[in-house]
Amino acid sequence: MGRRSDFERIDRDAYQTIDPRAVQMLLPHLRGIKTFAEPCAGDGHLVGALQAAGLLCVYEGDISNGLDALTHPFDEEAVFDAIITNTPWRRDILHPMVDRFMHIAPTWVLLDASWAHTTQRTKPDVQPKTPYLLDRCSHIVSVGRLRWIPETTMKGKDDCAWYRFDAQHSGGPRFIGMEIAA
């Protein structure tokens, strides 16, 4: 079930990035990035939008195609400037993915905006803890609420943001509000 609704969650948190505003808010922050990998590509909506904007996707995989982003050696299959992805938001999956991805390349992840404000202290099985990852986060770009369900006009109940993680960065993020990000 959703956090604030009675709707059943989509299996594997496979919410597709169908709202064009997600990419519109990110593009101004991708200076110097020409190629990218999308290890949680789903049906390819995010890849399509980024390629339509002029970026080149050199790796596109998803667990639904047997390519588990936590174990598949996609970094050995292609060379890319960044990872740009909408991972599952379940923290027990999300945190290990972010930790792995940021050690491969600078990584942009679309998440709920509240992620930066949670520490997961009550969930001992969720590793690594948010403060470690937040220290490696260089940017948070506010997006607002997005539409996730095709053929509906309704937006989700959570505000979203793009988070940029880099294993070479420390000191936490710079926050970029929607007025500045647009």
C-alpha cells in the first residue's frame, strides 16, 4: 500500500518516469554530461526523455529484463559520464544501489524530497544509513510533485527531487529550489 493511500504499490516499485517535468528540472544541471547509464530503466521513459534532450544512453538495464542493478557489471559493458536513474524508493534497495552507483560514476537519482530528512535509525537492516549517503550528496534539485500513473492527471502525494551522489564528494549537498532549478 502507498504511504498515504489505500492503493496497492506497483510490484518492485516500478513507477515509470512519465512526467516530462522530471527531466526538465534536471537538464540545466547536466553540463558536461554527454553519455549516461540507466540501470533501473523500467520501460525506458526516462531514457527516452534524456535522449530526446541530446544525451546518449550507453547502458539501459532493468531487473524486469534479468539485469539486477545491484549485481550486474554494467560498468564493465560501457563507458559513461554519469548514472541517471529513478531507482525503487524502498530504502533497503535504494541505499545499496546509491552506494554502488556513486562508486562507479557521479549519480543522479530521482527520489522523494523527504529522503534527505530521514535517518532510518529505526530500521537496522537498512544500510548504509542516510547520513553517510547525504555526506556524499553534492546537489539536491527540487522537482515538486510528479505524475506517475499513465492516463491520469493526478500527481503523486510526495514532492520529488533529484539527488546527485559522488563518492569523491564530502560535505553534504547544495539545495536548489524549484524557482532556481527551472
